[in-house]
Amino acid sequence: MAAIPSTMMPLGTKAPFFRLTDTVSGSIVTLDESLIAKATLVLFMCNHCKYVKHIHLKLVEVLHNHISNGLTVFAISANDVLNFPEDAPDLMRVQAIDNGYQFPYLYDESQEVAKAYDAACTPDFFLFDEALSLVYRGQFDASRPSLESIPVTGKDLDDAIFATLNGQNVSSHQLPSIGCNVKWK
């Protein structure tokens, strides 16, 4: 499977609104739930992607470390489940429960939210400040499944979240995320 880079939405873009179903609770979740957050991360991911699997343990650790400091996280899968059944909502629910996600894992069946964010790959990260303005879109870190010599640290995203939570500027030098393409219908 070819590696696809993220599209790098322009910094300063306001977070597009969404209303999606949480695969664990079955409840409707909206972007409005982040209005009191110091920082909001919208993350496009899925169960089967080798790039997501490569960073998954460290990703969950990094996110959980920041949630207690004011980060709101929305993980979203928009993949076509007819052709990629391992990304179906019932299996997303299992993934979230088995890994103790402290954030909702949302299903974007219509793929309209992924299109609004111009999501291109999994994982694809969009970090917004407290005004819901985009401050970071880029890679988790420099590691890749094919680069075993580079450890998974989450440094790029971790640094951006830390800066945002502490009211500091995030460096505009940002490298695109790389991953499997979003599986469009």
C-alpha cells in the first residue's frame, strides 16, 4: 500500500463542526464539547492501517498524558467499511475498549467530516487551540513502519500539544503525516 501524505490544511483554519456517533457509548458527540478545552485534537485513524498500528501504543500514551491537562481528543474513522470490514463500528468499539481510550472513537459513515477536514491519510492529525484555530497538522514523529531504526516517540505531536496547552506558539515548521489513504466510498 502506498504511503500518502496529509494535505496540510492551512494554519489558522477554524475547526469544521461535526456531529458523529461514538462507537463505544452510542451517543452523539459534537465539536461543541471542546469549547472549554485548552486544545482540541481531531485525529483520523482506523483499525487496520499499518501506520496507525505502528504508533498506536505510544499515541494512546501521549494522548492520555495530555487529556488530564486540558486536551480534548476526537478520534474519527471514515473508512468505507463495505470494502474494509475490519474498520466497522463494532470493531472500532472493541479497539477503544481493549485499549482503554479516554476519548471517543467516532464513525464518519458519510465521510463528510473527513472531507471537511481534507483528511487524506491515517493517521491524520489536526490540533486546534482554545479558539478552535488550527495550530498543528503534521506527523506524529519521524518513525515509519519501514524505518525500524527510528523509534516511535510522538515527539512532533507531543511538542505541539504541550505548547498549545501552555499558551505557547507552535512552530510553523511542520512535516506532513504519512499513512494509508482514507478509504473513500
